[in-house]
Amino acid sequence: MTRVHCAQLAPRVADLPHNRELSATAVRGAAARGADVIVLPELVTSGYRLNSTAEARSVAIDPDDPLLTEWGRAAPHSVVVGGFCERGPDGHLYNSAAVLDHGELIAVYRKTHLWDEEKLLFTPGDTPPPVLKTSHGRIGVLICYDLEFPELTRKLALHGADLLAVPTNWPLLPRPAGERAPEVVIAMAAARVNHLAIACCDRTGTERGTHWTEGTAIIDQQGRVSAETDTTDTACTDLDLHASRDKRLTPHADLFADRRPELY
């Protein structure tokens, strides 16, 4: 079994020192609870509601920044996936996710589908999201709005992902009482149709008038929510990630073998 932990945090917008300590403390705490895979929110280093390119640049970091190194030191035996505001070598800003395994940075994924006003600050990534062979299974990475494109979730499943780690910032939208957030429903459907575990780590708090859904959810391969946040704003559960590799629903129904791409 693999212990998957999501830390739903409230970073302060444009406050890099605070967010450094906040995120490192969360990673350290998750590691102390035996987490094998730790997921942090989108843009946890910078906050989300950045009001200008200049402000975003003031808190953008390079992938070799000590902040990310600190995540690795805080959980030296875990995989850590967390969002950060990246200053690219080309001078562009990216909404990115760092992946560390056993303390080492192994990948940076740049969000390919930018949501709304993100397009005013960031450049979309032009490299497909990765599936990474890690010490705790094959992990695919998406960021927030990416999850709403079934082409991506299916692609990562076809490429052998055992788990999708998804840093998110979901703005709170009206919904009928008792219903889950639509983003969680999308994640549940993606998990179900791909027989693939998904860990979505949302954020909490209010930032420059934006209220957040606080919809963190860890979803198993059957599409069921296995864990949501507790009173400490963490969600943690043990999953059999190898079960994601078996796409059979019954002895005669296989989600991948039954595909007919020549008709699609």
C-alpha cells in the first residue's frame, strides 16, 4: 500500500518567505505521518491572485531554488509534488509543478491549460505532462484546469500512470446543497473511466476576494473518494496503486482492451 497525503494550505499572496515555511512545514509533517506521496496546492510558493506580471516576477523562482530543495530535505524518503511560480530561463513565467523523489528534483511540469486570467501572467507549457517512474510508483502530474481535459487524463493512463497528482486552486462556485464541487466530480469520473487513482490538493482561505472551494480529495481507482480533508486541512489514505494497472471491470470488460480508437 502507498500512503498518499494532500496538504490543503493557505499561502499568502506574494509572500515568498511565509510560503516557504508554510509548505516545508506541511511536507515535514506529512513525512512524519509516513506519507509516501505528498501533494501540495497549485502556486503554493506564491499565492494565486497575483495582480500583475511584476508582482508575479517578484516571487517567481527557478527550479534549482533552495525552497524546492527544502521540500526534498523535509521528506527525504517520499515523492513530493507541489505547485510553484516558475521563472523560466527564457524569461517567461510559468504555472509549474515540481516533483521530487528521495530529496532530488526529478521533473518540472508547466501547466498546459491556463485558466482565465492566468493567461495574463503565465505562458502555457508546450511539453506534455509526464508519467514518472518514482520510488513509489508511476506518477502522472497535472495542474488544476488540466484535469478538465479528458484527453490528458486518458493519455497519462495509457502511458501507465498509477496515480495522478494534481495541485489545484479551485475558486468556490455556487452549487446545490449536498453536491460535491464539480471539479471533484470530474476527478471521480476520470478515475472511474481510466481505473486510475487521482489525488487533487486544493487550497484554503480567502485571497484578494477569491474564496476557495477547499475541495481536496483523494480518489481511488474505482472513482470513489477515499479521503477528504480533516480538521487539520489534510487528507491522507492508503491506496493500492498497483491496482491502477489492471483495467478489467469484469472478466469480459476491459477499459483499455475494449477501446476502438479507429472509430473515435
